[in-house]
Amino acid sequence: MSPPRLELRDVSKIYRNGGQPLTVLHEISLTLASGTITALLGRSGCGKTTLLNLAGAMDFPTSGEVLIDGRSTGSLGEAELTALRRRRVGFVFQSFQLLPTLTVLENVELPLLLARRAGATEAARDRLRWVGLEGKAGSLPYQLSGGEMQRVAIGRALVHSPDLLLADEPTGNLDTASGNQVLELLRESAARYGATVLLATHSTQAAAIAGRRIHLRDGRIEAIE
């Protein structure tokens, strides 16, 4: 039997900035299977973004383990971590994080170029077709609406067919119609590409696309539904 796509085992995160230590996450344990959508709900400061960063190996727990396909991220060297982030993890941010001097196509190509993978342009055009923005390939980000920028960001996050898609408040800066489009794309990313989606959100509407909803409060799991 294969291991879960993502597993957190008794994960805690403590920040120390010269003063009193601040515990952001307290002994979190989660298991996420391939092709599923899980939502993290809770107020600002409850630990949602920290948990996403740990899940994507952008940060590491103070105690406990984060495992992707049964392998602890803490056991990986720098080269292995870089390869993991570039090839197996996709990130979607509330503020889009598109590079302003690159065209839409170039933004979507970027993860493949960094990973030195062949066929970057063809793959980027395919993802732009999927998000309905192939006609904007030559545009710069400032020429797009917020909803269009987020759809480009999702195309970029999925251009390398990652195993794990991490989305941090992806509808937070969008109107209702644009937000609904983005949520549909996130739903399809699990169904069509098999991505394991972990979504941090304040929105109950956004969380409704998830098969499981995890409520965080003060760094602890308060409820799972």
C-alpha cells in the first residue's frame, strides 16, 4: 500500500525572535491522499499560512515530521529540496505573485525553465488554454484583471503537473464571479491532474469545494468536518 501524498506527524512550529518564543502550530497531524481537496479554515494568525509553508517544504517544523509520499522533507538536502519545490509542488498566492516584466506565457513557463525541462512553451500554452487565457499569452500582468491574474497563477502552479498544489487565500482579492472561476479551476486540478490540493481560506464558499475542512484555532486543530 502506497503512503499518503502528504502527511504531517505531530508537527509544531515555534518562532524565536529574541523575545519570548511564539508557538504558531501545536502538534498538528494530518493525512492527505492523492487527488483530494482539503481546506484550512480559521482567523488570521491561526497558523494556516505556516502550515502551507511546512507542507511545501518552504519551512520546516520545530518538532514532528512533514512527509511527501512517505519521505520526510527534513531528511532532504538542498538540491533535493530545490527539485521537490520546482517539480512536485505548486503554489497559488492571494497576491498572484506574477513577475511584472514577463508576459503571461513567460510567467507560466517559468517553473519549467527553472527546472530545465523540455517543452516549456508548449506546456505553458496548454495550461493557458485550460484556464481560458491563451489569447492573453502576450499580455503583461498589469493588462489583466485580478481574476485573470489568478487564473494565470493557477496555470503556472500546474504547468509542471505537481503532486501537491498549495493555495493561500486564492480568492481573497477577487469578486464573486472571478472567485467562482478560480474555485472551479482548483476543483478541476484535483479531478483532471490528480493534484492533492491544500487550500487556506477565510471563505466558507471557497471551503465548500473541499472534501474535508479543517478548522484551526490558535495553532491547534479545533474541528474536522
